Amino acid sequence: MRISELYGNGCRILEDAGVENFRNEARWIFESVFECGREYLFFNSSSDADSLKEEIYLQKINRRAEGVPVQYVIGAWDFYGESYAVGEGVLIPRPETELLVDFALDFVKDKTNPVVFDLCSGTGCIGLSVARNKPDAKVIFIEKSPDALKYLKRNAEDSGCGNVRVISGDVLLGFDSFNLPKPDLILSNPPYIESGDIAALQSEVHHEPVMALDGGADGMIFYNAISEKWINECSAVAVECGEGQADSIVKLFSRKFADVYSVKDFNGIERVVIGRERK
């Protein structure tokens, strides 16, 4: 089958399945299977596709048509200019989470050997972005899920960063349950969906692990734990949150920090809450 025909079949399958961004997703899957850039499709459209890769491509297209997120189908996704391994059992990196990294790098830029915690680490994309861009930082990751830990360890190894440490543990237990140095900065994108709202999420999100989504009855269980059991030890904290949660988190962090504020994402949603300057 010619490459143009193969790609066209992929587009049609995804379009028939109701995938809104079917052309781009068919292309992304093609590029991952054929290990090529987007120009390859244009310059080789009349060439015959490798039969094995053709089979793999159509298998992946059909997985996407069945509702599996394109990130899981590809097996990797970009975040802050780097690619991270993803798959069933770990939260997919999202662009709004890069706001945490922007703040973190600004906060630590003039500090020598800062200690940074990435709580509820998932893929490790937040902390690894800091570790890559601030080589003298010591970045410590804490993640409970065994499935997520597999991706976290793989991404940490692939990063080549020698300034990271991965810990298997439950953030809800608090700082005193771990033998750790005091951090300069705590970062976290914890589970924050209210338990009762998870069933109503779009179908693709249901492929992501409930453990990475469920923030308890009010969505606040991890923010309460961070406020009560972690931020006494740090100079600053920055967390991602869901729509409508920022005000409650600002109140929590205002007990410990004089300067507490939220940052809006590109959709105008208050997505990150930052606390600094201890009272």
C-alpha cells in the first residue's frame, strides 16, 4: 500500500470514529510508527509503505478509534520541550501544567543547590523539567502508584539527569514520614477531581488512572494534606488545581505564606496557586 493511501485510510478510520482532530492524530501516529518527521509524508507519498509498519500503524489507528487517548497510542508525549514516556496507568502531561515549571525555574534561578519536591509526580514531567534546566538543583519525586512509578523511573533514567531521586510513597502521610531534607520549593499536580464528578468526564479521560484524578469528595484532600503536612518545611509552594478551586487553596496557603496568588491558564482558568514569603 502506498504511503499516501495508508495515511488516508488512517484519517478515514479516525474521522468515522468521531475523532475531532483526525488528520493531525493520524499523522502523529504515522510519524511515531515510521519514526519520521511531517515532511516524510509529503516527499514519500507515492512510495510503498513497509508492510510491518503498515500493520502496526493500522493497529494503532484502530486503538485510537476505540477511544484510547492518542498519547497512550503513541507511547510518548511532549512537555516543556521534551518527550516523556506515557501509557495506561499514568496521567498524560498537559500544557497548562507547564505554568508550574515556569514559576519553579524563576523561583530557583538565583538559588544555589536548591531542593525541590515534586509530589504526586506521575510521569515526572514537572520535576524533570526543573532538573534539566537547573542542574545544581536536587529534585525529589514522591509517587504512590506502582504503574506511574514505572514511567517515572523510565523518564528519570532517559533524562540523563544525575540530580534526581525517586521515592515510592504516599504524599498523604506527610513530610515527617520520609527522611528528606527540607525543600526550598514544593511543586505538585495532585489528583483534584471531585469523586462524584469522575463518571461524567469525557470518555478519553476514563482511560487515565482514577488514582491520578480522584481528589476526594470535595477535590481538596491533597491540598489539605500539602497545607497541613508539607508546607511548614518549605520556602514556597506551587500547585495545579481544577476550575473553581483556586480561592479555597489560596485560603489554605495564606495561613503560612504572606504572598499567595493564582495564575490563569490560556483558557482564563485559575490553574495554579502559588504561596511564597513565609509569615
